[in-house]
Amino acid sequence: MSKGDFEQDGSVKEFFKFMEEREKIYQRKIYDEPKPWTLDPILRDYFFCNVYRENDKVTKWIRENWRKPHKNSAPELMIFNMVVARFFNWAPSLEIIGWTDNWPEKRRRGIAHRLLVRQQMGENIFNSAYLIAGTDLKGKNKIDGVCDRLDWAWENKKYLARNCGITLQSSWEVLQEIPGVAGFIAYEIVTDLRHTPILENAPDIMTWANPGPGAIRGLQRIYGKDQIRNREIAINQMQALLFDSHLFTKLKLEMRDIEHSLCEYDKKKRIDQAIREGRTVLGMRRYKNGNV
């Protein structure tokens, strides 16, 4: 069954109920409450991202080790390091690389070789959740190819700094000029920058997000495929959801939270559909023994 094979089977009320329950699971977990942290069997047994991306494991590491200690760094350094962070998106690799204020020097000292040695020892270098691909990597080791892309970002860091920082959307568009950066990774970098002086006061925090395929499917489950036909409509409908969120939840939300959770909501509905139809749930990360 394809991802596009589904019916309009959701509701606004259920969507916000899903968000609230997922956040309650996170709170019960961090306060060491006894398991199970939810009575919802799907949320109990399958992995779902947090409502707030700031609570995700890698993002926490980036915040505590790079963003906060270097919050007063020059904008071009903050932007460059957030690009590094999301190209690798793996804390052990970021620990090896370290916060960078002189990328050419790190290249001369063999940072790519150090990462390659770790890779040859069987260690992960990249987070498998983020696909790093592109024709410019052809014939190269992935580590070397990504470091070449970072060479471009370093050489053009002042250009990026001059053109990022106005709005989330315009910054997202500029970041896609970096080789290998398309909409998804640019969105992740922008979301990091939103929590730095560069974009913390961006005027479109509550009005713009980049709806991925999962978020669009989530909207279609609520409103129907005929109603959500393109990105522009999806953005408008996410704005409406955020505007009305106070009617359904006490969670303090931004557009990113709505977009992010719509994707997770679609995932939950796909699991539920498979179970109801007696099919094997494929491609979903499951906890051992129903542990959340």
C-alpha cells in the first residue's frame, strides 16, 4: 500500500489530542515516572518525534554545546556551524569536529581523515534520519564530499550572513544555495537559527513553515485530499490550525510545531490503518517490549 492510499480519517480535535498525548509522554519520561507512559498502544509501541523539536536528542546537544555557548558569535560563524551540525546531525561526529571558527585550519589538520578512521572502525558518522545525497558526491567518499560542500559554505559565509536573518522563509531560500542543501535540510538549519539572535525575532515564526510530504498528508487526512492540493494551501491551512489551537490545547505552539506534528500524525494514522486492515506495519521504528 502506498503512502498516498488513504482516506480522510482524521479531525482537528484528534490532531491536537495526539500532540498533547505525545508531549505528556515526553514529560512523564523526563520526570522518571513509571512505564507505560501512555495507554495509547501505538504511541506506546512505536517511535514518534517530540512535539517540540528542541526536545529531540541531537538538537539538545547542538543547543547546549554549540548554540548557547556561542550565542554571541558572529552571524557567519553561527550559520556555518549550524550547517555543519545538520550535515552530520550526529553528536559523536560533532564532538570530533568541534565548534569551528577556522574551517580551513581544521581541513589542513585532517578532520575528514579523522572521521574516515572512525567510520572504518564501524562507527556512525552521519545520522541515518537525514539523507545526504547529490550528484556532486559521485566518486567521492561521503565524508570528503560533505567536507567539500562545507568548503563552499565557509568561503561564502559572509554572503550567507548578509542574506539570512530577515525572515525564516527568505533565510530558507538563501541556504538552498549551498551545494547539497535542499528544502529539508535548509528547514532544519533555519529552525536552529530561529533559536539564535539571527532569527529569534523573525516576523514569520507564527506564519510560515515548510510543509513536507508527511505534513501535507496529515492535513489531507483532516480536510481531504481535494482541499489540500498544493504547498500554498497547506501553509494557509497550517496558519488556520495554529490560530485556532487555543480552542483545543494549552500547548504553546509555533508554525514549526504544527508542521512537524502533522507529519507524525500521518505516521500514527498509517500505523493505525495497517493494524485495522490486518497488514504488517512496515518501515516504522518500534520499541522493544512496548517501552516508550
